[in-house]
Amino acid sequence: MTLQIKKQGAHRVEVRPDFVMVGDDKIIGSTKWLGADGRRHERFQVVTIRDGKIADLQGCSSRREAERFARRRS
């Protein structure tokens, strides 16, 4: 993500992170930003927590995909 921001020019990018707890051990994180070209970008990650630590991080291309992944049993 840092590389993408640098490529776009940090002064032109406004990043908006968002996190939603899904169940007892999963968090869906999303990051939205408007690129220098005016196009909207969005990325999703599913974070699995075990024993207070990040056990898994899965990148997803859509919120629907992230929600499906988060509902799977580990």
C-alpha cells in the first residue's frame, strides 16, 4: 500500500481506513482512497486473531469476498 501511495503522490491521496469486527477472532479492514487521476480505489483485508496476535492476513478484492472468507471456519 505504501508503494501505491508513493506512486500516486502522497500529497494527492486521502486514505480512509475502516475496520469491522466479524465474530470473536476476525476483523475486516478496508482502505479507500481517491487516486491522483480521480478514480476511487478500495482494498479489503481479513485479519484473524489468535492468542492476541495476528495469525493470518488475507487480501480480498471485494467486500463480499472478504465477508465470505471471514465466515469460513478456521
